[in-house]
Amino acid sequence: MTLWMDNRCGEDVTEETEALFRQVAEAVLREEGFPLETEVSLSLVTPEEIRQINRQFRRIDRETDVLSFPQLTFAEGEEMEKNENGEILLGDIILSVARAKEQAESYGHSLKRELAFLTAHSMLHLLGYDHMTPEEETVMFQKQREILDGLGITR
């Protein structure tokens, strides 16, 4: 898997944190039986930038923790777009590190756990999952728990 990272949040991101993003993303792909030959873009942004992106693309004028922009629609017969290396272009994740820090503190768990949760959540969105109905939410959140528990990343 190719994980393109763009750090625009002004915070130092350690090699350990970069490895965490990759580990969680690959765990989601494995759990879902999706090929690891994928490309994902991860942008770490400021609260102001994620609010602007949320306003522009979702017409919701407020800060959020993470946004996902899938490349695939999972329509029957859809040809998956691939990059020059033959990797499936899965999509883009936009993550607010400042918001993740606030939430980790608020929920009483580590920043590592919050970043892992947000990465798993976004990767599942890129793979077509959503949580617009109670049934969808149950399925998606159960998958997130299983993935994080499997990696030993708990609350």
C-alpha cells in the first residue's frame, strides 16, 4: 500500500505515528479482504482548514475530526482507477490532529488510540461503509472495534 502523507497541521508527526497510520490502514484492508495494492492520501490539517473543506464539500460550516473522500463507488461493473504502479486509487483522508488531541483528552484515552480510530473509520468510509442509519452505524462501529482490538489498540 502506498500512503501519501501531507502534513499541513504545523505539528511534528513522528515516524511512530506515520507507522500507526499505515498499520491501521493495512489492517482495515486485510480485514475487508481488499487488495493491499492500493494508494491512499492522508492530509493532516488545521482545524480551520478542515472546517473550510467541510463547508466546501459537505456544506456544513463547522470543524470536524476527519473527512473521507472515496475514489470508488462500488457500482457493479465499475472499473477501478489505478495509478502508474497498478495500485487501486482508494481515496483521500483529511484529518485534524488538533481535534484528535481534544477528543483523546475528552474521551480519556491516548492520542494513539484516537488517531487509530479515526484512520480505521476513514478507511472503512473509503471502502464504502457509512453510518447514516442505526444498522449501518452498528456494522461500521463493530468493524472498527474488531480492527483496533486486533491491533491491541484499546481505550
